Amino acid sequence: MVSDIRLQRRGERLLDAIVDTNSLVLRTIGGGRAGEIAAGRYLDSDDVSFESIVADAVARTRAAARNRPVLAIQDTTEINFSGRAAKRRGLGPAGDGISPGFFCHPTLLVDIEHEAVLGLERVDIWTRPDAAATAKPHRHKRAIADKESGRWLAATRAAATIAAVASRLVMVADREGDIYQHFAARPEGVDLIVRARHDRVTVTRTPLFAAPETFALTDVVEISVPPRGPGDKGRIAFASVKAGPVEIMRPQGIVDGAGTVSLGLVEIRELEPPAGAKPVHWRLLTTLPIATGRDIAEIARLYRLRWRIEQLFRSLKSDGLDIEATQVTAAARLFKLAALGLVAATRTMQLVDARDGSPRPATDVVAADEIPAVGAISKTLEGATPRQKNHHPEGSLAWLAWVAARLGGWTCYYGPPGPKTMAAGLRRLSERLAGFKLAQTIHRSAVGGDV
């Protein structure tokens, strides 16, 4: 958390501008040369780090998770400046080993019951060293903490602090999270659903991927396949479901972790994929119970929600804020800009989710002491007819989303508001809230109260 109140306010204004303009180009979010310089000074400050930028968002997320069943989704995305490498400084090789770039590994929390985004819980940002200049022992001889893959386990361990306040916590990871120590060193109170990447050896010597051949068919279910990008509406897949227990053995060369780990394996395989579509085939390793068909269906539903973090990454990159197009060149500044982008993208996702109704509280996005001011603003935006009223419960996230949508220019006669409308409305709402706070300060000063 940024300690200097002036820097904190500048960061809040910068975040609001990113949400409003849907851009990470400093000239655009600064609104001109003066604003660009001010944004640059903020990114250059030694008192600001990418960790401090996300600290406020993380605190709000943890408050939202209290006494709720929570899904924690972690994944890594690459920011690659291929074709835009000029003057970039302090970056290492991206995934292709050639272009300069860096990596982000956030943990996104989602309410299991309502499938609503609660916010960011953790963000790791780093750049890789030049492999040619750094001699390292063989990866199997290195401790997990010394590997880049150790971030998966570190994020799961960090999530244990959420498990202490949430009513339930399940961590979901894609195939990169299929790390033996991830299961063997799982912290207490954290369950796992991880898509299998390695055809591991089981205690029966049956390869892991062959194990479902011995499982009975549990069900044939409909799976909602999330959209893969702009223009893709997703689809419904019919898939067979099999599940059973497995006990995997510790891989050779790994010295930390138990000798075996007992898990459940759920295989979901699409029966008749449409022509040209990549068929759904998930092998999910889990610590959750698989005793009933309801248990297995819940595991499939929770893994499907992993697409929310993919949505976050698309919002940060070329489909949204387009961080690759920024003119910022230095690694430290880029890290801070990426953190701002992740917080902004998450906030917009929350409001877009809530536009059709959400039981989540407005405090997922705004502070509790701002709710009365939002209520006053809401009344100024309502019309005379029932359709023009904010019919959502006051103090709910859906109620806040209605206010943001109206401030963004939305009218109820032309369909639901889009992300750009919500983003613009959130910026204008922030400006009005700042005006309310200033008016209250002036009033307290005039009547002799504490300022």
C-alpha cells in the first residue's frame, strides 16, 4: 500500500483514467502532455511498487471473501513485445526466448455460489534472466522454490490466508499447475482442482491417462464451453464423465514431498465435437470428494470457471487495454503499469457481471463510506417511470453497476450496457464521489467540525 497520500491519490486517478479510456498509453490516460508527465512521475517513484499498487485491491478482495465459499484461480500470462522491442530496457526473453517481455501470475477470486468475481488476491510479475548468461543446474536437481514453476505452489500457500476467513476455498489451475509438490505440499484448508499435464505413474503401475478406462461411466452432461475470444459466443458440448480414485507416485529426481499422493481423477470427454472445433477433453486431478454424481458435476463446474482468468488476460492485452502498445520502455515502470491494468480490468469485469443483477455488495468495488454518496447520485439519475428507476437493492453491486452504466451514457431502452460504457461510467462516478467528499470537507470546516 502506498503510504504517501499524494501518491495514493495520484494512483487512484490514474487507475480511474485507465478504466475510463480503456488504454495503458500514458498520453491517452493522462489526457494530454501534462497528464502524461504526471503519470510518468508516478511510475518512476521509488515509493510505488507493483505490490503496493495491488495492495488496496487485495485488501478489498479478502474482505469480500469473508465467510464465503471461494474459488481461487491462478494462471500465468506473457507480455511479449515482439515487433515493439525498440528501446525496451531491463526485460528478459519472453516465451519465444527471443523477444523482450515479462510475465504476470495473478490469483483471481470468484464466489463459488454466485460465480461473481471478487477481485485479485495476489499478483506476481517478473522477467526471465538471459539463459545464455545464467548457468543453472538441471531443473530436476533444483528445489521447487528455485524454479519459476514454484510460483504455483507459492500462490496456493498464500491462498491459505483466504482459507482462514472464507467458509471454503478451492484452488483451480490449468496444466502448468500440474506439479507434484503442488499436491504433496498442499496447505491445510485448501482443496485443489488441477488439469493433468503429465501421464504420471500410479501405484498400480497403470499410467494415469489410462486409468479412466477402468472407471464406470458416471454421466453424460452438458458443458458450457467459454468463448475463446472476440466474436466467439462459446458453445454447449455433450461430454461423457468418468471418475475414480488414483494414487500417484513421486517422480524420480524429486526429493521433497511424500512418496505417494491419493487424489480423485475426473475425465470429461466431448462425444461429438462440431467440425473444426477443438474437442473438450479434461483430466482433472482433485482433492475434493468424488463419491456422487453431484460431487463430480460440481468439480466440472468449478473448473469451467477458470475461463474468468483468461477473460482478465484478454482485457489486459490486445483485446482490451493493449499493454503491448504502451510506449513505456523500462521494466520497473512496465510492471507497475501491468499491475494498474490488472486492477482496472478486474474492476470493469465486476461491474459488467453485475449489470443484470448480482447479490454481491457494492463494497466489492467502492468503499463503505461512499455508499450514501452513491445513493444520492443514483436518485439524480432516475426517471419518472418504473423502467427508469434503479430497481436493484440499495448497496448491492448490481445497484452500483446501474449507476455506473447511467453515468456512462446508457439508457434502458437499448439493451444492456457494454464494457466501455461501464468503464466510462465508473470514471465519472469516481469524479462525483470526489466532489461529494470535497463538499463534505468544506461543510465540516464551515461549521467548525474536524477536517
